[in-house]
Amino acid sequence: MAEKYQVGFPPCPKCGRPMERRSKTCAYCAGKGHGNIVRRKYVLKICKTCGMQFEIPEWRANQNRGMFCSRKCKDAFLKTLTGQNSLRWRGGTAGSRRGIGWWTAREWAIVRACGKCEHCGKTVDKCELTVHHKKPYKLCKNDLEANSPNNLIALCRSCHSRADKLGVVQRNKHE
């Protein structure tokens, strides 16, 4: 009976089929075959979006996965995570890249400049003035430090681009 199977694998002592390389019995007798069907355990869960009950395999529940009954429900839930509900929320006004108080501090710096670039003194329209952080926003400890009047300077576009380039060069020298 063992001759019709692959050479090199000894026959199983229980059924005579060839054994796997590292097993004491063949796959069939070890429960991997049709003889011993292992039933997967399921757990009941409730969908976070629609509230419907559904089943997931126990191993997924042990990994804290499976909060939604379908991809559609998961996408609907993720769309609600905007603004303050977002997982990446750090405070500030929605749509602001520069944190709490940026817009008021920016306006204050432009009014303080009286329509002139604080670097070169060129008179420009208020809409052409930009506000630059002397100490880069990323290097500040918090929004109050970054948006303080002492850290902001109103510049024309050409001076602002020059200041940004110099800031990158100086930071690269120190790193």
C-alpha cells in the first residue's frame, strides 16, 4: 500500500498513507484532512455604524478587529471622523496648519507692519504681505510659542522666499 505514494515519506502507522516531513502521523490522521474537521468558533458582534449583529471568527475578535459588518459601514464611519472627531486632531481651527490663534496673530503682524516689509522696508499692498515664523513652527513647543508676536514677521514675497531658503540652509548646517 505504501508503494503508490511518494518515495521518501514513510507510511502512517494508523492508516498507511505517507506522513508529512515533521509529523508523527499523516495529514489525514493529524486532523488536517477530511477525517477530523475542525470547526471555527465565531463570536457575535454589533456593528458600530448600523447596529446590526454579525459574526466574526474568534481569532479576529481576540485581535480587537471586526467592528463593522461591511466595508460600506466602515467607510461611512470613517467619513464622520473629521475635525475634532479625527484621530489626528491636535487642536486649533479646522483647516488651519498653524494651530490655535494663527489667523489673529497673522493679522496682527500685518497691521503692525503698516503695509511695509519688515526686512527690506518696501511698501506693498496688505494682500501681498506674508507672515513668516522666525523660529520654524515645527521646532516650537506649542502653538502659543509659535504664534507669539515676537516670533512672527511680515515680509514681502521675495524676502519671505529668501528667509525660507536661508532657514533650510541654517537648519541643515546644525543637523
